[in-house]
Amino acid sequence: MSAVEIGRVDLDDDWMDSGACGGLTHLFFPPPAERPQARQRREGAARRVCGECHVNVDCVDLARRHHEYGFWGGESEDERHAAGFRLIAPIGVRARSVG
Ligand code: SF4
């Protein structure tokens, strides 16, 4: 079993190789200046991929513990933020502050 050291935390990341999202990075992280409707569509597609993924539990746990940006484990930045795993500027908050 391998581990990646991030700061002082050892992270077991073997499960990442088994994720259903390989090659689909464009669904999980927003392009610059993404519009809310496009974000909804992109995150809907990402959610469907995560729904078929058998490492979902490990994934959402990592994203929550490390306050990751992007869509992880079937959960958006906004959802993670609302669940108490705070991000400095989740994408929905950023989008609502513009315009
Ligand atoms: S749960 Fe979603 S983001 Fe996480 S590894 Fe699986 S497909 Fe990728």
C-alpha cells in the first residue's frame, strides 16, 4: 500500500486509481468564468459518474477532510461547505458574489 505525504498527513490514495472519473477531469473542476447553468449541467454529469463509482465513500471522506475544491464523491463544493466542511470560497458563493 502506498501513501502520499501531504504536509504532516499520510494519505492512503490507492483507491484513486479505481475511480470512475478517469479522463473526465472537465466534469469535476470548473472552467474559468463558468455560468451557473453550465455548472449545474457539469455537476449533474459528474454526480451521475460518482453514482456508479465504488470508491465514493473514500472519495467524499478525503474531500471533506482536506477541504478540496471541485466535485468529489458525489458532492459539490457548495454541498461540502454546507455540510460543515468549510471552504474559503465555494463556487456557488463565488458565483453569487459576481453580478
Ligand atoms: S466518487 Fe466520483 S470523484 Fe470520486 S473517484 Fe469516484 S467518480 Fe471520481
